[in-house]
Amino acid sequence: MNKEQEELLNEVYRKYADSHEYFVDGWLHVIPMEHSKETFVNECKTNTEFSKKWGLKIEERELSTDERNKWFQINLNGNNPLMKSDWKDYELDQQNIPTKLFTISYNDKTIESYE
């Protein structure tokens, strides 16, 4: 994940953590949280209802060979017609072309990153 995605996750997790705190007679009370940040993120990835409740959608998927070639064409090749653009996964791996797409959506904001 990129820095912008991490910041967004931290913001949402802080809201989640704050929802477990309340004041009575000037004293802070904390309800034990059932999720660490890592567990919170995994729960948002796998549990649709939990994800909807917190407004955070996290998707992670493998890129196809065609998508990886397209990424290469756009980001590294500059659409140079003389460069090969139909590489196999092994060749793409040798060039460190991303294999996954991470998408995080929160409050109508969507951030994508490739790894």
C-alpha cells in the first residue's frame, strides 16, 4: 500500500477506536476493542457488513498477464512500438512489474496502488 492509502486507513481506524471510548463524570472509559488495526483491515476486506458499517472498502486482486503488460506499456515503455509488450509472467517478474492491485474506498474517495 502507498502512503496515501496508509493515511486513509489510519483515519478510519482512529474513528473505529474512538467509537470505543466515552466519558462519564469527566473520566474516560474504554470499551475493549475487538480488533487491532491489522484485524480491522482484514475484517473490512472479508466481511461486507462490517465494511459497510465503517464505510471502508478494501480490495486486493492479482493482475492478469495482459494487465501487467498494459501497466508496463503505460508506465515504463511509453508506448514505444519497438519495445516488446506481450511478455509472459516470468519476463514481467524480471522487470519487477506489479502483480497486485490494491483499491481502498472511503467517503467517495478511491485510491489505487500497484505492488
